[in-house]
Amino acid sequence: MRVQIIDEKSNQTSFSTWKKITDGVPQGSVLGPLLFLIYVNDLPKTINDNNIPILFADDTCIIVKSSTPKDFQTKMVEAFHSVYKWFKVNSFSINVEKTHYILFKTKNKPTPDINIICDNKSITPATDIKFLGIYLQDSINWSCHIDYIIPKLSSACYVMRSLRPIMPINTLKTVYYSHFNAIITYGLPFWGNSPHSKKIFKMQKKIVRIMMGYRNTVSCRSLFKRLGILPLTSQYILSLMLFVVKNKLFLY
């Protein structure tokens, strides 16, 4: 293959020298993502039927289900070695520094020691991990994800405070939905019922007061109605219902 470079200013086109590719796909190419997906398409077939592989571009996760720590370790090791073998056959390498396992459990349940070795290095456990923009915790209380999005919501409040004196309310609502609402609705059916979501509701009331030009002591009940914005709890119920409707075929 060779790379084509187009200079838009001078309208000149140049080419690199031809190179032979024996492994992988060209980085930055138009067909690169498609070729990569085709390349890893058979990876789930190497995993035991009792485990669930989740592939999203170059993010690969395996869900292992078990009721006992000993059986869990056995299944974890088997699943990892199956994937490791597939990687070796297909000329891939595993980045051990970025590879972790997380055990979802109740708060009072002890964490078993699971020994998984890759290239003479141990795969380390994690108490929380980011997957597709959502932080998952071993205790599933969502506090880590909520703490992750609060700074983003604070930035949205700052932007709203700066724009309110110079922008009409319709423009402010557009800013709200693009910079604030888009953040709180992402993954809301999963974390919206967490006790820690009260922090997000406080941030939502704060930005609503900013939009309407009121102080923190003013009740937001009427402000939500005037703006036509759903409070977090109502937004959670709506998101949950939409999720059920879209996935009803998989719930029965």
C-alpha cells in the first residue's frame, strides 16, 4: 500500500513509497475501521458459550458468570487463555498494562484472589473501569461515574452563567440540551436510581436557576414547568421506559 497526501492550499497530490503490509490495518485510513472489524469478527467464537463477549471497535470485554469464587476463577482463566491464544494466532499482542478484570459483588462479600498470568505479568484487578464513557464499579453504586460527570456539568453551568445576560431563553435551552442534558441522559437508565444521583439533581436545579436568573433559594418546581424541562427523576423514568420499549424483544 501507499499513502496519498493532498495539499488543499496548493492543490498538489503526493504519494509515499509502496510498502507491504503483513499484519494489521493501515492507521488513519478510511477502510481501516471496517477492515479491523472484519479482522476481529471471529474472536467471539473462541470464547466458551457460558461467557459473553462484548466487542465495540477496539474495546473488548468478556462477561463471566459464576456463583462461587473457585468456579469464577476457573472460568476467568479459561476465557482469558482462549482469547490469548487467538491473539497469538492472529499476530495480535495484549497490552497487559491496560488489561484488567473487575468482580461485581455486594459490599460485604470478600474479593477472592484470582491469578491470571500473561507474558509473565499478572492481570491486575480493578475496583472501577471506564467502558464506553460509563464508569462501572465492582459494588455497582455508580458513585464513581457520577463524580466523573459532575465537573462536566459544572463547566456547563459556567457557560450558562456567561451566556445568560446576552442570549434569549430559547438559545439558552439549546445550550442546556447540548451541554448539560446530553451528559445526564447518557446511561441514565443504569445509574439514575442511584442514591448518588441527588448530586446531579442539585446541579440540574442550579443550571435551571441560572437560566431563569434566580437565586439558589428559589424553588425550581415552577421553573422546570416554565422551561419545559424534565427534572432528573422524570427524565430517568422516561429514559427507562424508552429503554424497555427499544429492548422488549430481548427482555422476554
